[in-house]
Amino acid sequence: MDKLKNKPKEELKLLGKKVTHKLEKKENPYMEFPVRGLSNVSYDKKSKTLKLGDSISKRYFFNVAHSKKFLQTVEVASICKNLLEEGKHASLRDVFYMVKRTIPNTKINLVDEQTETDKAIEDLELITEFSREQLYVNANKMGSVVGKVKILDRGDAINWAKLGSGGWSIPSNVEDIKFEEVKANFVVYMEKQAIWERLHEDRVWEKLNCILVTSQGQTTRGIRRLLQRLCEEFKLPVYVLTDFDPWGFYIYSVIKYGSISLAHMSEKMAISGVKFLGIMADDIDKYGLSKHLIKLNEKDITRLKQMVDYEWFKDNKEWQKEFAAMKKLGSKAEIQALSARGISFISEKYLPEKIKNKDFID
Amino acid sequence: MDKLKNKPKEELKLLGKKVTHKLEKKENPYMEFPVRGLSNVSYDKKSKTLKLGDSISKRYFFNVAHSKKFLQTVEVASICKNLLEEGKHASLRDVFYMVKRTIPNTKINLVDEQTETDKAIEDLELITEFSREQLYVNANKMGSVVGKVKILDRGDAINWAKLGSGGWSIPSNVEDIKFEEVKANFVVYMEKQAIWERLHEDRVWEKLNCILVTSQGQTTRGIRRLLQRLCEEFKLPVYVLTDFDPWGFYIYSVIKYGSISLAHMSEKMAISGVKFLGIMADDIDKYGLSKHLIKLNEKDITRLKQMVDYEWFKDNKEWQKEFAAMKKLGSKAEIQALSARGISFISEKYLPEKIKNKDFID
């Protein structure tokens, strides 16, 4: 465990040694990593995730076009090494302010915008093959969880089933959480806190023996890693519960296949076993939602078209059926529309039925 | 306690009885409540909160212009009564879908937009004098808390000091939380989760013996009520920690004085004893932040002008001094800029010093 914890620091030290070694030999130090960006991102059918391709770029210290970025990456590496040594976590914004200063004897700032340090951290993710969380740079904190799970975190023994109406607040970094006991058969992730509160009040996690996880819209890296750890370490199926709309579908897509901007992290973040438990076209009749359809607006229609064309959905008949049905309906439906059938309809009818009938999309 | 819990239901029943009583007497039923909106909102110097004025509007059942709104309010009252009887909480969106249907024998929908049911809930807050949380309609869930506090919630005994890196996830509704033990001298509320994680990792809540509360930007009603309960029931000072910018100042303003849109709830939400612990103009030199100033943009400048003119800041010399200093600087500063001085500078220097010297604004 301790050895594993030292690995990221060793990788950062190695980077520093390589640079100084080249300099001692009076050679031009360089780093190399895969090109990021759409041109080098593709869908890998085997792993079912978005991946970076083979295009490699080299960055040299003695190169007018490269040297500033080179410096930035080395500086951020040094900051991460210090964080790891001190055992303290920083946010992206913290790292920016820690790097931001004038280069001695010049009028040039080492960085002017946070995007520069953000990119440097991505560089380090590629060079070290550790996630930024493992380099002690945290993403956003968001979301709550409830279920029959006992964990150890920073010396505290925490029972997710005994935390009242609020649940456990998910930290930005879940790498060091130790799972002591997991008594659940599956995980349901939902974007909407209000749905989570509904299911929690109805004690669905107890009745269906599952773990309920929510964010608020955006699925943070911390939440994605938490879902992934539950899926991989405990072989729990993960179901995604969203609206019947292109944005809900995209939330699912990112969790399952990864995202273009984080393609280099797919291996650490994508959960290919995840399934869609949200409202499907057939549910609209089945659960009496036809009076609660909402017309697609122009943005929805554009987004839907993009979904249709995504490489990873192209050969997926089930999903193409959903997209076509939504296009034909010209409408979307919200998960909360189920409340028209009764406040606990989702807890007592929709969810148990869907799960019993394995009525989800892969 | 149980009697108190029945009060909201009794108030809703009373409303129904008044309506049917009028109808039985063949009179025109009506409701009356204060006019909402800017024209009837003013700053009350005595209570130091925004308040509704004396303008009253009457809404009649037999009046073409009123009858639909009248119906909506009665329908939402009936839904709230059912929620209270079932002991289940709904979101605003749930209530909308529960009301949404066609009026029998007509082609008229009872409601078309959620704003209509939202308004009806505000009506009921005014008529019953209970908050919508007490009528079992919840707001958004957001935020985390840590500190030496033990609570009872839904039968669970929860210790806020023993919840690892995540903390307790604050529910949308904190009315029923029972405080068992509060061993803290004050509360610090911050908008940024990243700052909360920093302070928590440095165990500031233990070292300074305080409670740390965060949201992410927006201060939800649940968080405001939590802060208010800690302030009123345990006489704890509440400090607000934000950036040195007009938006940070406004977050403080809403917590302390209430907001125009929720003026009718000021009594239940505003915390007049709250103090500003965020970055002040003098701190920029004192803590070496001058290299990290960010130029005010046009939106910032407009917002700053509005702050200067707010009635509740007009006679406040300390605040006017801050506004003038910001205008003169033409710049704002982020709390995270303190990280330039060291990752734990905020925990080890800034906060302890500010609190020791009582260096905050009222």
C-alpha cells in the first residue's frame, strides 16, 4: 500500500532526473506524450472506450515554441511532488496560483491563465500514467451516497446506511477510501438530487438492496471513480437513471465510454459495464407519460443528431431505436413526470419493475 | 413536538374550510396576502432584513382574472396536506407534475408552467406562515458540513466529526434535524468546496473548534436554514468566507439581509448576526495578494454599483469603504490566491489571524 502510494512521487522524480541527466550531457531535454484533442481520439471497439491514438508529440526545452510549456510542466511536476510529500491535496485553481509568478530576471509570467497549468497536469497524467487525483490534485467535490456500505476514510469508520436524510458527502478524491463491507447488489446513479432524496426517503436502497449515488447535473471525476471502483472491485452493476432527453443520454455516454476531453483517462474513468435505466421511448406509454412530453427545442435536436452519429452508438441497434423514437416523437420526458402518477410511483413501481424485468439498455 | 408538526396541516385545512364555508353561504371565497415583488419590498432597519410591505392583494374564486390562480393555490394546498399526511417530501418539480392535468370537461390545463405551482407554494407560505419545507416541499440539496456536532436525523445518530474526507451531505430540508451536542465556538460558511476540502484536510474545524459549511456557489435554502439554526439555537457566530468580488459580497448580503425574491421568508432565513470573513481590501497588501489581482469586468462593475446603492449598505461605512476600495483598485481577488503563499497558508495564517483579531465586517 505504502509502496503503491510512493509510485506517483517516484514517477515525478524520474521525470526530473531525465531532464537533469540530459542537461548534464549537454543534450536538449525533451518529454514525449500522445497528442490530445479530437484528431487523435478514437473509439476503441475492443475496450469499448474512447482512447488516444498513436500520434506522439515531443516537447523540447531548447525550442522557442516549446520552452515555456516545458517549464510549466516541470514546475507543476515539482508542485505535485511537494504535495505528495506533504500529504496535502490541492485544487486546479490552487496549482495555478502556486505556479503563477514572474520568471526571475524577466518580465515573463510563468503562467497567465489557469488553462496552462490544467494542461500541464494533463501532461503529467500522460507521462506518469497516474491520474491527477493520484498526484494529489483534486477535481470538484459534489454529490451524495447512501446504501449498505461501510468504509474507512482518514481514520473514520463510516456507515453509509446510517447518515440520516443527508447521506455521505462524496469527496473530490476517492482513491484512498477503503471499502470494509459492501452489502448491495447494484448501484443506481442519478443526476438529480431531488430524485435521490425521493428514493432515499422511500428507503429504496434498503428495499432493493442497492447503493444510491447522485451529483447535481455534472458527473464529477470523484463520482465517476467511485462508481468505477464499486463496479470493478465488487462486480456491482451500475445503472444510470436520467431523463428521456439527449442530455440524459449523454451523461450515460460519458460514464460508459469516456469523454473526448478526458480520452487519455478513459481507462481510469470509463465503466463499460454501465447500463441505462432512465426513461425509454417505450416507457412513455407503459407508464402513462404521454401527457407530460416536452417538445424538443433546437439545441436538443442538434444534440440528438450528434448522438446518432457518435461512433460508439452507430452500430448499437437499441440506442439507434431510442434516438429514432425521440426524433419521431419530437419530444423529451422528465423522470419527475412519474410523480404525476403518485409521489412514490418511481420507488414502488417504476424502479422495481425495470430492475426485475432487466428493462435497461446497454 | 407532534402538535407543532400538525400545525402546518391544520393551517391548510383551515384554508379549505374557509373556502367551503363561503361557498355554503353562497358568498365569493377569497384569499388575501401581501403583494410580492420589488414594489412591496423594503429594508427594515429594526430587524435588519428585507421585508414585505403592507400592500395586500385579494384573490377571488368568482373572478375571471383570479379564478385559475385561486384553483392552483387550493390544489397545491391539497397536495401539501397529502404530503404531510403521508410524511413524504416533494420537490417543486414533483408538485408541478402532481398538479398538471386538464380541468374536467374543459380543454384548460390547471397549470402549464412550473412557475405557476411555484407561485402557489409561495402563496401558501404567506397564508399559513409556514415555510415550504414545513409544508414538505423541499428546495435543492447541496453542500457539506464538518465539525464537532452530533445530530439525530431519521433515527440515525450522526457525528459530523467522524465522516472522513467527505463530511455530512446537507439535505434540502433541515427542519427535523435534532442537535444532540454542539461543541464549537463559531461557524464558517464558504461558497467554494475546494476551500472547504483544504480547511478540512488541515483539520481547521478541530484546531479552531468550529463548524465548516460549504455549498458550491449558490447558498441553498437548506444551508441558510442550517446556518440560522446554529446561530439562533446555539448562539454561534456565523462567518462568511468569499472572494473579494461583488459576487462574494452579494452571497454575504443574501445570507445576512435576505433576498428580494424571498423577502416574504426573511424572518425564517436571514441571519442578521452573520459577519464577513472573506478577503477585504486591506488584506491585499497584508497578505501579499497584489500580484494576483484580477481586473473587474463590465458585469462586475455593474454589480458593484448596485451593491453601493442597496439601502442596507448605504449607511454602512465599513462596506462603503470596501466598495470604494474595489472601485479604485478596479480589481478583484480570489480566496484561492492565498495558495500562492503556500497550500496551507489559509489554514495556518489567514483564518486564525483574522479570527483572533476579529478582523471581519458586520
